[in-house]
Amino acid sequence: MDALLDFEECVKDSPEFRLNLDRFESEVSLLETKLDKVMKLCNKMVEAGQAYNAANQLFLSGLAELSTYQKSDSTITNSMNQFNQGLQEVINFHTMLFDQTQRAINHQLTNLCTQFLPQLAETRREFVRIGEDLEMAAAKNAQVSRHKASDAERASHLLLATRKCYQHFALDYCLQLNTFKTQQKIDILNSVFSFIHAQFTFFHQGFDLFRDLEPTMKTMAAQLSQLSAECAVKRKDQENKHLLVQQRDACGEPMVNPCPANEDIIQGYLFKRSRRKSKTWKRCWFSIRNNQLIYRKSHKEDAVVLFEDLRLCAVKSLEHMDRRFCFELLSVQKCCALQADSEQLKQAWLSALQGSIDLAYRERTDTALTQPKEPPPLVCGGDNSPGPPPHRPPALGVALSGPGNQQCCDCGEEEPRWASINLAVTMCIECSGIHRSLGVHLSKVRSLTLDSWEAEQLKLLCVLGNDVMNQIYEAGCSDEGRIKPRPDSPRAEKEMWIKEKYVEKRFIQSSSSGGARHHKDDAGLRLYQAASSGHLITMAAALAEGAEVNGIVAEEEGRSALIGAAIGGSLLACEFLLQNGANVNHRDLRGRGALHAAATAGHTGQVCLLLKRGANQYAVDENGQDPLAIAVETANADIVTLLRMARMNEEMRDSDGVFGAMGDDETFQDIFRDFSDMASHDPEKLSRRQFSRGAEEDEDDRGGVMNSRHSVKKRSE
């Protein structure tokens, strides 16, 4: 037991009593401060708990709405409803817990403070006042002369009365302090006990509640296990189907149904020529069903019957047209020209149409007639004439000839079929899916067998490739203690590796020192210098180290790396920067962009590439000159021809309006393709030359062809 104030010592008013009194008063003051702090913290806890309950209530409302989404599945709905009810009970228990906490802590401690502390303060003030009066009375009594009997008697009586009053207040004050000392322990312990009991009740109710939900949880666990197994089987089946579809040829396999009974015999996309404007072709979805040819212009429109009865139609191939893979369907009332994407699809449609016509006449199912004839295999970007198929498509063969490209760059799987254009690496199908999830700003994934590839893109894969890029992106792998995934590694491990390698760039070893800002500026300068000299490996390293592909170099009049590559004349450097997000229309402080620089330097291949990538040929520099004016001034016949024909093609396309022919003029496309192929395969033929009579005639001949085609368009309108 703690020592209390002694009443005997209080009457004596001894120094020991005064020391004990000071200690008691300081303890009361300290206890009052702590009680006030506990009550404030309790209020904050209760407010936070109420906010938590409100958020919990909103969460349960969201769960209830989610359960209504699964209303078709009674098992899930019943389980969700039971869980929702149980969680609602938990919220109610929480509410009761906070109410009991507030009563247990705040109410009881507040009663303790309001019952004793104000009275103690008032009694102390009286005690101090009477003590001061006693001191004054004692001093006066001591100062009275012994020769003044009446004054001495009055002083003695005053001292005696004051001392009795002081003793009365002192004893009363001590009693109140002792009572508070005793009572505060009971009230504090009672308050804490009530709080603990409320917590005990809350958790006991929660235990009982979830014990009642235990059978439902076991049932749900069994259903989850079954659903997981079924989901795994379905996912595996979908992955197998995905792989089968992914491995189809680039031209696409025709969707032919061998047992058509009331279903589509064949379906797919075809180009349909407009009957009003013969040069207008629109891509539509066609299908053959119930002896009718049906098509849809878009997924938002209803299907339209093009030919109601195929028995009244004849089908033939169109060999005299300039467009490839065309065939025609004729009836008594109308005819319609259609175009497939490849010779294989064309033959499939011809066979399906003829088979459907024969089937309608004979009124019996003949599956053989509805099967497409086996067409000669096609090669991506090659000749479609019949012949023995090569071992692999040319794009795949060229890509795999690069250093280290025969294995996936990230897991080492043999014979990869996918590649990243901007990273210039090859990869397996699983790693390609992870690369796609990174976003096209980090990796642009394309198929080496299903997509078309340009010569510059394939050259990047050969010049850089897996070995070169892995030396950059995996340089510090051993220092980090990381082990590269294998082909049989889990997908999660491959995903973590690819993110660390390309997103976090964790294994790249910096070639410059200094702060982050200095490192970034240094990488940007190295990128510009490497682009100007056409050093692809240094460019790839600079980009990997954080150089901004569109960063400007102040020392070079605000030029970007793409402008430097156009000046230097490296076609692959331009393509590499463009694939990594370079702005084709950025201009330096003199108003000159990459197209201005290529025209000034006489690099025809760069001009052709930049035009294909959307460079603005009408932009003028500080002297008011556009790229065409620069090419005329430098007397470069090929660039002048290319820019003039590109400009004429845009004018012709604009004059056709929204109902004009789709795409660019065919003559322009042919010449443009010739320039592009020559720049990639035989750049020496595009060496800079001066205007001569022969060059002028050549340029005039090309322009004359375009002008004649333009006049034919105008006359047809």
C-alpha cells in the first residue's frame, strides 16, 4: 500500500509533512495530465474506429453488388451472402466495442476527474490562504512588546484562532488528498478492466460467429479447389489453342467448316469493290451460309445478303486487274469483284463458292467440294509462285542468322519465333507475352513468321542481336548474383527477370561517372555522337543507360540524335532511333529537322525512310526553305523526284476526298518501294549526283507518269 498523509504530522505542520504534501500535490498534477492524455487518445481511437466502420460498410456494399453480378451461380451467391451477413455482424460488434470503450475509459475517468479534482483545487486555495494568515499572525504575536499587556493578549488570541482554523483546513485538505489517492486506483483499474472486458466480449462474439460460418467456409474451400482444377484445365486448353492459331502462316488460314449443316461454310475478310467508284475498295467480313453470300461492313452493322441464291451465280478469277488475288462473282442481275489477302485465301474462296453452288444443285452434302484446294505455301515478303517450300520463312531465317539469335534472349529457348523491333532481340512465345505486358514504349514485339518485316528492321536484328544486347543489359548480372532463367523456368521467374532487365535496368553497367544528371547528359551526348557516326552498339548502350531519344544537344544547335543520324547518313541508325520513339519532326534552333538534314546531305535512303515514318515535307527552316527547296538547290535528282512525287501523291489523295481510292497512288508506291529497296540492299546506286540532261529527263518522265495518272483521275471524276 502507498503511504498516505499522516494527520498527526499535519497538525504539527512539520517539515516532513510539508515534503509529503508537495509530493502528493505533484503526483496529483501528473496524474491529471496523464488522465487527460488517455481520454483524448481514447476519443481519437473511437473516431478512427467509427471511420473504419463506415469504410467497412462501404466495402460490404461493394461486395453485395459484386455478388449480384454472380447471381447466375447460386453457389457463389449463397456463399457471398452468408459471408456478407457475417461481416455485417462483425461491423455491429465493432460499433458496440467502440461504445463500450468510450464508456469504460472516458466516462469513468471523467467522473474521477470531475468528482475530486475541482474540490481539491478549491480546498488547496483555502489551505494556502489560511497558511499565509497563520504566518502573519505568528509574526505579529512575536513583535508585540511585553509591556503592552492588552496588545499581547489580542495577538495571542488571534494566533490561537488562526492556528485552529489552519489545522481545520489542513486536515480537510489531507483527507481529500488521501481519499483521492485511494479512489483513483479503484477508478483507473475499473476503467481498464471494463475496456478489457469489452475487448474480450468482442473477440468472443467474433469467434462464435466465424465458428458458425466454418461449415460454409469448408464447402466453399472444396468448391474453390474444384473450380481451380477446372480453370487450370481450361487455361491449358486455351493456351494450346492459342499456340495453334499463333503458328499459322502470315496470310492466315481460311476458316472452312467441313460439316456446314446450317453453319457458315467459310468466313473471313475480303476487299469488296464499290459499284459506283471502281477504284474504291472496302474491307468487309464475308461468309457463305444457306446458299447465300453474306457480308458485314463493320461489327456494329447487321449482315447484308449480297447474293441470295448462289445457284444463279458464276465465279471466276480476275487475272487482268492490277490488284492481286481478285475474283468475281456474277449473277443475272449484278456482279461483284472481291479481293483476298493472298493466293491461298483466294483459292479457298473460289473452291468454297464453287462447292456451295454444286452442293445447291445436287441437294446433298459433298464435303470434298467445300474443302479448299491445297495452295502452294506462301513466304512472307517473297514470291507467291508454286514451288517447294523453304525450310523457314525468309524473315525468320535472316533474323536467326544474327549473333545469338538462335536462342531466346531472356530464357535461352531454341528457335525463337518472336522479336522486339526496338530492342533488336529475338525471343520465345512466353517471353514475348511478358514483353508485350511491358508496353510498346519499352518493347515492340512482332512475329517473325506472321508479321511483315522491312529490310531495315531485319538488318537491326542482324547487326545488334541477342549477344550484343545481352552484353549491355546483362553486363552486371554476375555482380548482382542473379541466375538467368531457363526455358523450363516458371513464368513468374521469367517475368521478374525481364522486368529487372529492361524496366529497372538493374544489370546495366554505367560507362560514365558523376551524379544522375551528369550521367544522363553524358549518355545523351554519346547517343548523338554514335548516331552521327552510325555506331549502333554505342547507341543501344546509351539508350539503355537512360539517354533520352528526343533529347537535344545544346552544343549542336539543339539537334536531336535523329538529326545527327540523318546528317551522318546511317540508315540503320535512323531506323533504330525511330523504333525507339524518336520524334521524326523535331527541329533544331535553325528550324531544320531530320528531313532537312538528309536532303542537305543528299542521303536518299534517309529521305525515303523519313517520309515513310511521317516526316513533314512542308516544314521550312529559318531561311524559309523546305526539304524540296533544299534538294533543288543541292541539285540531287533522286531526292527532288522523291519529294515531288510524295507531294503530288498527297495532293491527289486529298483531291479524292473521303470517298476516294484507299491508300496512295500505285505508281508512287512502286517508285517509293524501289527507292526503299535500293537504299536497303544497294545504297551505292543512290550516290549523290548532279542534275544532268539525262537526270532531268528521268525526273520529267517520272513526274509525267504521275501527272498523266492525275489527269486520268480528274477526267474520271
